[in-house]
Amino acid sequence: MNAIYHSVEIPAAGVVLDADIDVPDAARGVVLFVHGSGSSRHSPRNRYVAGELQKAALATVLVDLLTPAEERIDAGTGELRFNIGLLAARVIALTDWLAEHEPTNGLGIGLFGASTGAAAALVGGAARPDLVEAIVSRGGRPDLAGDFLALVRQPTLLIVGQRDEVVIELNRRAMEMLSGETRLEIVPGATHLFEEPEALEQVARLTRDWFARHLKGLLTGPG
């Protein structure tokens, strides 16, 4: 198949969400990006990581988890970005959509969650054990997934900056509850947003290697 890039509107849990889908030639998996607090599919950090995954023959889906109207509300109140139940319901719906629609059906699905989005990704993984094959959390708040952590069976990689000390401790506690293969990677010298030189590059390498190892999908690929 030829490389595909398009912007789409995806129905998800009663709303329609804007998404950018990039499917490289001979894609061997697809990664859904679940952005964090106050972010969107235009996040430069997520777009950088997505670009590195595409080079490794992994399709990527960058999506706005809130509608434009909801984003305006959230900008003033900050309440929706912490509504893990709402965000997780949309992650689950998006996962189902990816499993059924061209050009991603048949590909192994991974979830990449950042900040509060990591909790929504973990809840989504717990709810879809037969579809989601691996999860990565970048600077995430897995603790916000609560009791769902014990239901996550997928291989889960937790990436945290060395200087993000509170989040490191929250991730260590979450590791004790996760049921599947779990690894914590601490990026030297990095803060919460991984803005230091080489920090985001290391995040991208760790993420790429994790998904390349764990995403299998159907041997015949999509369609």
C-alpha cells in the first residue's frame, strides 16, 4: 500500500472528533495519541514523536479529544481535561473505530498517553484488552486511572523526566498495581515537558522501540 495522510472526523461516544491519520508504507502497527492537559493534536511534542514512529513504519493518529466548544469551556475552567471517564470513553470509541476502518483495520493498536491523557489511555487499554497491544505514558498521571490499573494487561512503558520528582513517585506507585509487563524509564536531566536538549529524542526512541517490539496485529496487515 502507498503512504496515506488525511484529516478525518471520527464519531466517538456521541461527539465528532478531528484527527490526523498518517499511515506509512507497509505499516506494522498504529499508535493513537492521547494528549494531556490543555493540549491538542497540534502538540509539537506529540507531532515530533509521531514523526519518529512513522519512520519506523508505525501509523499514527493524532486526535483532539475535546470538541472546539468543549475546548473553549476547558480553557476557562480546566475541568474537562481531568475528566478521565469522559476522555477514556472517547479513547475506547476511537480504538474501536481504528479496528474497523481502512486504512488501520488489521494493524496492532498502541496507545501513547501524555500527562492526564495517560490515565485515559490506561483505562482504554483495560477496556479493550483484545484490541490494544501496548501502552506508553510520557510524563503521565497513571494514578488517575484508579482501580482500572489492576485491569491493564498490556505491556506498559512509563517515561518520566528525572527532575519531575512528584510524577516519578506517582508512576512508581502505579507500577505496583499494573498487571502486565511494565517498565519505568527515567530520562536524565529532563523536566515534565522534556524540553531539555535530547530529552524528547530519547522519549521518541524509547516509544518507537516499545511499540515496534509489542505491536503485532494481523500478519497480513490492514484490509
